[in-house]
Amino acid sequence: MDSAYAHQGSSSQLASHIKYHLPYFTPTEVEHLSDRQRSKLSVAQEEKIRQQACGFIEAVGAKIGFPRKTIATAQNLYHRFHLFFARKDFSYPDVSLASLYVSSKMHDTLKKPREILMVSYAVHFPELAAKSKSIAGEVDMDPATVEHDRSRLLAVERLLLETVCFNFTSRLPFPYVIKAGRSLGATKKLTKLAWRLTIDSFRTQVNLEFPPHVVALGCLYLAALLSSLEQDSSPGRPGYKSSAEIASILGKSGKWEEKFQTQVQDLEEIAHSVIDLLISTSQNPQANTSPTTPSSPSPHLGRSQLVQSHIAPLLIPYKADQLIRLKIIMRESEHPPRERDNIALAQVESEASLLGRNEGTVRFQFGPPGTVDV
């Protein structure tokens, strides 16, 4: 397993190369890149690992006290990492913890690698954490094991930094949920639901595909559709639009597209991705939790086998049949997907092989080609 963290270069590698940061990918690019890194895993197996990783990041991040922005960015970093590196070469706990570490740097909520590891051990082994005499509930781990895991975390951190071209800028959709909700006349209840859906969106790859303001509007659109299914979907007091009215506005082309700099097709794509996640979770509540852990650490088990099953699944207030019925309705009225230029495929494929290598010189640029001076 450790050999996966030391990629070997080729003697024919160019001495100098420029790698550009691509903040977003088209859905076609994400699908293509994911297929390349999936190896022999099925799509269902890949999705299961993705949900386990997101649940693990959520559990460790919440336990250590990270704010939502740090947890969400870490989940997005995890998704981005596996556009470039094969899942079979890395255990998801290693990538998850490295993602949390990098995210804590990006948002100035920095914790040392050892602090993150000790919290992860408490998540791995809750029985030992409960018996711990430490005030912080730290699990008594072998120092050699801690140092070994710390080295692994730092090795993955380097690869993660290369995937983002050392660009520490991170924009999130949460502020846009509030602003767009006010602009559309959404009730506080509807905005809260959209906020919750935005949190869940980071368990999908939509935040790799669309800017944050578009994701925020997509979650508001889905929240309005879900709320319109309820019998008491009235705004509650004057001055607010009902959920059905907001769903109707965002469900068809109009002046709002120019105002919010987006298109209805993008909102529909985001809504479908998030509702697919909700349907999957409602049908199998334990699908995104991790395997049961033994009562004590064992050096003969892989890291991914040590994650505790108490990581809470998503809380879905709607039944699977309601969600499926809503998805069918959405499909009946959806617009044809808009064309997006897949300009990154050739570039990413040629540059992905350079990540993690020590040969030659790689110049990392903070933006896509044409947006930065070389």
C-alpha cells in the first residue's frame, strides 16, 4: 500500500512543464476522469466508497470542531483528488484526513496532523476513546503507528496540493443560498432546507462542475420542489413567495438567468444529482456508513476496515417513493442539457501523469490557460 504514495517517474519526462489550475470541470470531463481512476470497481462500489469517505470527513471534522466551510472544502478536495489518482492506490481514510488537513490550511482553521490523527483514532475506536483517561479522550496509540500514519497523511497532502496547483482560494455556495433566497422571496424555512441540501451537495461532485452561486440556486430549486410536495407549503406571512412559486420561476427560462448568471439546465442537473443521493440514502440508510470496527486496533487490517459504523447517515425527511415520484416529474419537464466545451480532457490527461513525480520542473499556475500570465 505504501508504495502507492511514491509514484515513479520516467526518464523521458520533460525537464519543464506548466500545469494550470482548473477550478471547474464539465460533467463529461468528471465522468471521463472518474472512469480512468475507477479501475475494476463498479460505479456502485465507487459511490459507496465516496459516501464512506464523506461520512468519515464529516465525523472527524465535527468531532475536532471544524466549521462547515472546512468540512465542505475537505469533501470537495477528496472528490478532486480521485479525478487524478486511482482509488485502488489509496485508502479513503488517508485521503480524507489529508483533505481535512489541507482544507484547514485554506480556511485558517489549522490543526496539526497529529491532532487530526488523534481525533480520527477516536472515531475509529470509540470503545477505546470511552475508556481513555485523557481529558480530550485521546486513544492510547503506539507512537510508531502515529508517526507512520502522519507520514502517510503528509505524503497525500503533497499530492492534494498539486491537484489544486497550490491555489488556496476556496469559494463556497453557502453565502449565496442566503442572498439568493432573500432575492427570490424565500421563507426562512425554505432557505434552511436549501442550506441543508447544499451541505449534502458536497457528498456529490456537483461542486467540481459548477460555480458556488449556481450550486446554491440549484439547491434552492430542489428545496422549493421538495417543499411544494408538503401540504403546508404556504409562505406563512405576507411578503414571501410560496415554494411552488419559486419552483415555477427557477424551473423555466426567464430574466432571473441573466440576473443570477446561470441557466435553468444547470439547476436541473444539480437538483438531479442531489436528489439521486437522497434517493440512494433513503432506500439504503446504511449505504454511506463504514464497516464495523473491531474493539481494538489490529495491524493486520487495512485503514478502510477500521472505520466505525457509528458515522451517522444523512437525515432524509422524505420517503423514497416521494423522492422517486418527484424525480419522475422533474424528468417530464426538464430542458435539454446545454452544450459545454470539454476543453480540459486532453490537458488534464497529459498533465495528470506529472502529479506526484520528482523529475523535472513543474510550474503551477493559479488559473486556467488564458487567465494567468506565464
